[in-house]
Amino acid sequence: MAQLNEVFFVDGVRSPFGRAGEKGQYWSTRADDLAVKATIGLIERNPQVPTDRIDDVAIAATSQTGDQGLTLGRSVAILAGLPQSVPGFAIERMCAGAMTSVTTMAGSIGVGMYDLALAGGVEHMGHHPIGGNADPNPRFVAERMVDPGALNMGVTAERIFDRFPHLTKERSDRYGMLSQQKVQAAYDAGKIQPDLVPVAIKGADGAWGLATEDEGRRPQTTMADLAALKTPFRPHGRVTAGTSSPLTDGATMSLLASGGAVKEFGLAPKMRLVSFAFAGVQPEIMGIGPIPSTERALRKAGLTIDDIGLFELNEAFAIQVISLLDHFGIADDDPRVNQWGGAIAFGHPLAASGVRLMIQLAAQFAERPDVRYGLTAMCVGLGQGGSVIWENPHYDGKHE
């Protein structure tokens, strides 16, 4: 008879992230091939895991069409060479797609149905612009359920500024600049590269190359640069390209296991799942979504925000992160928050990003035995937030 299991994040890898569009490194690369490369890289890194024991593969994509269609979990599993006995499925929760892949697989492991699972996401925003294949029901607007601007993420970010005037453009600009600097410092220190899976790419000239780094970084960004940028979502607005995550292509993949599988295969987990939660907010101001989802996840875990020693927050927009930090009384530049930078510099391939947060938190846990709990959280289109709390298996209990 099945019993409740602990759930562990064993490992995670990702492709380097590329700038979306014809000039981006993945313009001639299929979305599903990005997910295949991440899957193969993860399996090769964990040879002690018998692939025929993987119970399921969940892969998220926001635009499930074309090279992101055809039940990604199953098609990618076949293309990656997993045994045909391994099933798979596709999942969709906009920006929290990969996060939902993880929590869905975690639920199956937790109730004893699965022992090993792969969970990740992919988004090729060059091939599939956000909302490009969507046909929103006219009732949303006709019956005033949702403001038309709610379907434009940049407009929703401007509305956070409207609601919280003390969250100024200058604070947002400074946050964006620091994110770029932190990402470059992490690259210079070799923190990011170990979890990247190189991808063979074909250039516009037909020549082959290798994608080995995230393409969207702008480490030389200054406050003066940011102050001079246009505000595309509103005349005289406060959201700019420099304080927004760029349009991005990329894939992520993680390996999850039950406590029994960890023992059986001699695995060394990087994190233990403590709790997770999703929450809904007004679609018109979706950026505040991680606030209620984090409160809910903390409540389920019996923790407070003061128990969280490391934060990995998805930087859809700088103002969105600042609004969460402000709510919980955390400084914009608190060293616990996104210490290796975030999506403003790395990029945000929508459905893939949740697992990138987990990969970075896991790597930081390994360096920080003084930290017991960490949080991965993100806002989600149409007014949602997602939060997952993790425990550090390296915690030594000596620094309380």
C-alpha cells in the first residue's frame, strides 16, 4: 500500500538561454531539441539512475504548438533516448510552467505513486511570441472580467507602480542594474556554468557553433543608461527594457526522487521539498501574485519569512520583485535575494524559468550550510503566483 514520501530535488540542468528572434543563437534550433539536450545532459550527469525506473516526464510550454506541441513530455522522452516504457505529458501555467511540472511530479512522488520523475520546461519565444497562438475569449473584455491591459505583462507591471507610489522608478532601475552586475560576477566566479548543457547551434551563415553561455547579459549597464531608455508600455511610464526580462529561448530539466529512491540508488539530493503553493490575484496586477502564494506556502510549512535564508525570485520585472520584498520588509539589495542575479540578465523563457530558480538555489545551498530554508517564487500571467519552499540537506545547524 502506498505511503506518504519525502520529495527530493536530486539535480537540475538547463540550456544556455538565448535572445529570442532572428539574431538569437537558437533561431535555427527547434524548441523540442532544446528540451532534448537538457534531458540528455541531466541523464548523463546522473548515471546511477536507471532510466527504465523513471515513472514520468513532465515538460511545460506556454505556447503548445509547432515545435512546442505534440505532448512534449512524451515526445522529448522518446527523442532523448529514454526507454519507450517511460511515459510523459505536457503542462501549462504560463511563467510557472516548469515550477508546476515540479510540484505536480512532487505530488505524485509524495503520495507514493512515483519514485523517480523528470520535470522541466521549454520556451522558444522567437518561434512562439507570447500569446501569439492564443485567442482570448471575448467575454473577458465584454463582460469586464479582465481589463484588456491584463494580457500585456508590461502594462501590469506599470500598475504596480501606480498602486505603490513609494516603489519608485529609481529603485527599479537600481535593482535592474544590480541584477546585471550580480549575474556577471557569478559568471566570473564560475557559479553558473556547471549547470549549463552546451547546445550545438547553426548560424545564419549555415556554420555550426556551440551555445555555452546566456546571451542576454548586459553587465556594463549603468543608472544613466537605464534612465535614458524608452517606456514602451506607457508614455512617461516607469517600466523599461532595462528593468524587464528580455524575450528568451531556453529549456530546463530536473530530476526528482522519493526518499526510498534516494536510498535505493545512492543519490545525493541537493534540496528537500518542504511546501508549495499557488495563488490567484487580479489579472490586472499579476506581478503581486507571489506575495499570497508565498504566505500560503509559509503557512503550510509552519514557517515565517524570517526562516528563509535564501531567495530565488523570478525577475519578470524589477518592480515585481521589489513589491514582494517591500511587502515582507526586505531591502531591495538584501544579500539573501537573487545573489547571482536573475531573469533581467539571464532571460525568462516563460515555462522554463521555474527550474532555473531551483538550479541556482540548489547550488547556493551547497555553499551555505548555515542556511536551512530557501524560497523559489514567481509571478504568473493572468494573475497568479507560485512559491516553493526547500530545505538544505547540507544544513549543519551550527549557525542558528
